[in-house]
Amino acid sequence: MKPVVHVVDDDESFLRSVSRLLQAAGYAVRAYGSADEFAARFDAETPGCVLTDLQMPGRSGLDLQEMVANSANPLPVVFITGRGDIPTSVRAMRGGAEDFLTKRSPKAALMGAVARAIERDADDRASRDRRHAARTRLTSLTQREREVLAGVLRGQLNKQIAKNLGLAERTVKFHRTAFTRKLGVSSAAQLAILMCDAGLTTEDLGGGN
């Protein structure tokens, strides 16, 4: 799916000129006259970024940023405003804005910010996809398999895991074979990568210390 630059501004002439500039650069563009209009049409599944004014009737650009940040697939936001101030720009950047520009900024600065935002969105989506895939694989494990896995990731030997869980060592070996088959991994290093992709720690798996 081709990324879309969502341009939000209540200044119609600026909205048209920026949209044309981005389209001439090869971007797919959707224009909105207000944050409310954007909210009504926003599709979190579409990749891209948001380029928005700060002060607009109704919801402000900061309100829009918060709404997007709370969606299933947050889009990077670039602010471009006619009247910026330091406290507002700090708030925007702390909220995760890709950049904070004025409407007098060079076109190169604008295009650079949009390019970075779209690249960031692609990276974020890939990371979320990896996390979802890894967590889906881990949900196939039984609770006991998760506990044994936690011990393996802590670097424990089978006999240590068995003692901690009150199991026979052969039972631990059985569960290790089961979860390596289910997860499609063959080494502790691969298990560690899978856990990293899932964004989980051994504490999330259980199994004691």
C-alpha cells in the first residue's frame, strides 16, 4: 500500500499549495480543512504521515497528534505553523512529533521532514508486525512450556529448571523439545531474538527465578 501524506490546515490556499508540492514530488496526498475532518476520515491501516497546522478552529494540531498517537497504528506527525512558540514546540516534540516547522521554512526542510516521517512509519509498522508475529507464536505454548522457556532464557540448566519448578529433569527436556518445535527455533540465541521481537521479558513468562 502506497504511503499517504495527510495534510491538515484551515488555510485553503496553503493547503492547496502544499498538497501540490507533495504531489509533484510523487507523494499520495489527502487534504483536510480541519482536524475534525481528518478524524472523521482517518484510517489507521494506511501507512504514511500527517502534516498539520498547529492552531485551527475546533481541535488543534496538538489534539490531532494525541488522537493519532492513541490509534492502533500511530502515524508520525510533522507540524508546520505560521505562529510557533518554544513551549508549544517542546510539547509537540515530547509528544513524538517528527519535526516542528514554520510556514516560512525552506521547501527542502519540509520535504526532508516528510521523508523521515514516512520512513519512520515504515520502520514502526515493521516492528509492530514482528511483535505481533512473535507474540502469536508464543501464545501457542502451554503455561508449563512458558515457565521452562523462561528458565532456558535465564541460562539455567535442565536440572536447575527442574528443581525450581518441582519437575523431573526428563519432563523439562520434554517441554524444551515441545516449545522448540512449536516456535521453530533451535538455539537460545534464536529464542532471545524472538523474545526481543515480542517485546517480552522472562518475567512475562513466569517460572520463578
